[in-house]
Amino acid sequence: MGMHLYALVSVQPVEINDTEGLDLKALLSLETKYGNSDKQNYSGALRLTYHTLQSASWAEVSTEYGKSNDTKDTDKAFLHLRHIHASILEDLNYELFGQVQDDSFKLLKNRTLLGGGFRYKLFTLYGEDKGFFGLGLMDERISYTSNDPSEVNQRVNSYLAYTSKLSETSRLSLSFYYQPKINDFSDHVTATNFELELSMYGDLSLMLQVSYDTDSNPPLGVKRYDLTQKTSFLYKF
């Protein structure tokens, strides 16, 4: 059983650059429907990033709540911390991360992760198209709201990420995560993410996101996959 490690504010990888200081991104998504069916869904996320010449650190927090025909159908929260640091090799970064999350409709009371590894820049094309490969290990601790037993797992954390600047006002990002148990690769989780960011005015952008997640061994009563489509507003401070 498990759930993937993912970015909520943006799929686009954070990179170490030649600037120092803080920046903040805020994302807001609202969905309402009235008539034959009533639905309200609200989600928000914040990412605070601190850059130095040799590293980048960020904290990301998000929450999502939804009701359909006056019945709650979404209730989850997420906190992620990550630090990447340059190595002696130009395209290789070390990374450390921690994460805490809950999701009542996946019967998830608490999931805590601690891990680390490296990220390697595979290529840079035209100065704007970039590909990354990440590999590391993580400790996963899960408790459920159901009668499923608590878990302590060690997993491989591997991923591929791609980002491309399509034009001066648009950017495409893709990522794929594969996270099997170290001692049982048949027990694995995957996550595929697509994102299109369209600049609207100044620092305000429209974000179109699609994610497809799988879990080879979910809790009893929880489906093996999740498909999510979301349209949000992203503001960069």
C-alpha cells in the first residue's frame, strides 16, 4: 500500500540558479456546479522557496475540500519539505525530502516520508527544454482510518521529469514517478503528471494539470488508480 511523492504547486523541477533570496507561489482552484447536481470543490497550495548560489530549499503546503450533493467527497492535506544541493559535477544535485499527508477518502490517517538521493540533468536543448532523472531511497510510515494494519516500508524513489518552454507565455512539464518496495518490487506506486502553464497577466498564470496515479496494493475498498484533472490560477510573488 502507498501513495506517491508529488509536487502540487507545479510539476516543473526547481533548479539551483545564480540568484539568492525567497520567492512564493500560490495556487487556487475553485469548482462549483448547481442544478441537476450540486458540487463544490476548493483547493489551495503555497510554495516558499529559498535560493542560494549552491542550493535551493522549499516548503509546500496544500489542502483540498469538496462536497457533492451536500455530501463531503474530498478532504486531504499535504506538507512537503525538500532541499537540493549542488555537487562537484555540474549537472548532479543531491536532495533530501520529508513529507506528511492525510486523505480521508483513501482511508489514509497519516503518511510520513523521509528520504534522499540525487537528481541528474540528462539534457538541455535550446536552453529551455530540460530532462531530469532522480534516484534515491525513502522510509514510509502509514496509518489508516480503516482496520488495515499500519505499515513501515522502505521504497526506491525514482523519477523522470521534463520541462519545455513552448513560447514566451506557455510552458509544458511532465513527470513520472516509480516507487517500489525495496524487498518486493511487485508492491509499487506510480504517478504520471502533465502540466501546462499559460501566462495571463503579469505574474498571474492559468495552470492546467492532469495526474494519473496507481497503487498495486491499496487498502480494502480503495481503487488501484486515480485520475485527476484540474484547472487553477497560479500567482508568483
